[in-house]
Amino acid sequence: MKILLPALLCALSLSFQALSADPSEADQKAFRETRAKADQGDARAQYNLGNMYDNGRGVAKDEAEAVKWYRKAADQGDARAQHNLGVSYANGQGVAKNYAEAVKWFRKAADQGDARAQVNLGVMYENGLGVAKDYAGAVKWYRKAADQGDSRAQYNLGYMYVNGQGVAKDEAEAVKWYRKAADQGWANAQTSLGSSYSLGRGVAKDEAQAVKWYRKAAEQGHAKAQFFLGKAYTKGKGVEEDEDEGVRWITLAAHQGYTTAQHHLSVMYYVGALQAYAINRDGAKLSVAAYQYFLIARANGGKEYAEETEKDIKELEGPSANDGQRALAEFLRTGMLSKAPKLTPAQKDEAMKFVREFKPVKADEDHLW
């Protein structure tokens, strides 16, 4: 499922990176020079000054002051400032959140050909933020930005084609746009292109190509790609089977907070524990691990995850269920293994400690907008 808002552009840190509270002499000098030009009405300097305030370069970070200078430049027609002012309104940074105002400023910049503003305006139309929801309108603006080479717009346009939103469904066209974005290193597109190859949608089925693209995204820290790559290793699809490598990638995804990976990992440890006990080996550590990831997935997944799990349990406990299916249903309900030694209080405490201290470490992602 497409995550819409994180696909939006963030231009508030395009030119500068946040520095320490003790700006260098060079940064302070650049700030003074830029301020002097901005005070004289230079639109470019006003935009740059806004960026400096936004990122704390040469001056203490001050989002409200950034908005002030973006507005001055935007009022003079500077497209970059108009876009950034839209970003500020969309995120409520330095000004009260106002999607209608964000749309207003994105449109001004988009009409001047600013690709970042075009893709953001597309997302506003796609989600009905500050404007009536209009998939065709979203496609229009995505295409304008995509034709300029914007990788996020290319990915979003591919998504619209694969889902038939605002345009006739065309999986081959979706693959075309996914590939353009993927070739630029956009991890979401690489993952979607991998899935297209894995499923044979819009392109001939090719598990090796799927693995290739999953790996590119996974190495950038994309959680879903890490999960898919891990599954490919555990099943030997498109790559030589290697369960240890599969578990490694799935664990990386799980530790980024990806619920599906957490759930999958809990079941993998559950199966491993059962196998250990079946040959009279100690499966306690595997049982504890299964319980840990069961708890994390349940806590992280919320209502939707609980509902899906309940459906799985009902299917597993159907009239024709065998002992193995009923055992898995019990695990999905309680996190405990039937027909195996119960977890001791100390083991439960160990699992709970792990869950309490569990903090997903997400890879760097684009800011909203």
C-alpha cells in the first residue's frame, strides 16, 4: 500500500544542513551578508535567508522567521520560496497548519514549473488536502513533474497507473515509471519494481530481477524491501536459499517497526522452537524470541493487525483443521507454544523487558512534504 504523505518533497533542507548551536565564523559571515541583501529586497537573498533560519545556519533555528522571509521572496514571485512557504503551511512549521494555503503556494510555484511543487500539488489532489480530491488532477501534476525527471513524481505516477486512479489501469506503464524512478535510486520505486517482477505484473515474471531491485532498496534501509528480500532468501526465490541471511534481513525490517516483518519473525521463531522440541533440543530461546516479536507486532499493528490476525485464527480453526493448524492458531492468539514447555516467569519477564526497551530504528526518510 502506498504511503502517500512521506512521498512528498521536503525542500526545507535542500541547500543547507542543520549545524550545531555554535555556528562557524564563515556561516555567521554568510548570514550577515545574506541578511543585508535581503533587507534591500533581493528575492534570492530572502529565500536563502529563510533557508538559513529554517536550518540554523549562521543563526539560531527559527521557523517563524523562516516563514517571514519565504513570504517576502514568494510575494516577489520566487518559485522556490513559494514552494517552501507551501511546505511550511502543510506541516504547520512556523505558521499554523493550513492545507488550503499550502495548495495556494504550491500552485503558484507549480505554475512556474517547479517540479517539487508540482508533485506536492499532486499529492494534495490525491488526498483531498486543501482541495477537493481529484485523481485526474493528481495525475496531471505528477506527470508534469515526472516529465522533468522528478523521481517521487515518477513513482507516484506509476502507482496511479497500477491502481487505475485518475488514469486507465496499465501495469506496463506503471513499470515504465517505476523503472525511471528506481534508476534514480528512489527506494519506494525499487521496491515496487521488484514486486512487479516477482508477481509478473506489467513485466515478465523474473524472481532474480525482483531480488536485484529489492536489494537496492533494502541496502538503503527500506523496511518493506528488506522484508521481501529476507523472504526471497528463506524460500530460495531468485537467490540461493539461505535462511540465516533471510532472518537477518527480516529482522532489520522488524526493527524498523514494520509490523508484517515482526509478525513473520514471530512465526519463524515459533516454527523453529517446535522443531527444536520435536528432536528433544532446548527451544526455550526460540520460544522467548517468538513471544517477544508476537508482543511487538501486536502492539505495533493496532486494530487493523488484530482484525487480520483474528481472521487468520478463524481460518486455522476451521472444521477441517489439523493439530498443526490449531497449534498455530493458539500461538497467534497468545504468543505461546502448545505441546511445548511453558515459558517460566523469568522468561516472560525477559520477553517483556525486550518489548519495553524495543525502539524501532528507522532509516532516514524524507520529511513530510
